Amino acid sequence: MVEISGNSALFHAVQILISIYSYYNQYLHIVNLFPLVS
């Protein structure tokens, strides 16, 4: 039970890191395009 709980918690943490990483990449992409627009 403890191992399954730990694995699901680890998997959830990895999903959160991936979503933060993709959001951060999207933010950098928008910031990089900003000087081109203005």
C-alpha cells in the first residue's frame, strides 16, 4: 500500500513538473516574440 501511494504521489509530482516546464517554455516563447511585434 505504501509503495503504491508513494508511486502515485511521485507520478503526480512529475506531471506537475511537466506542466510547469511546458508553461515556462510557452512564457519564454511569448517573451521572445514580443520585441518582434513591437
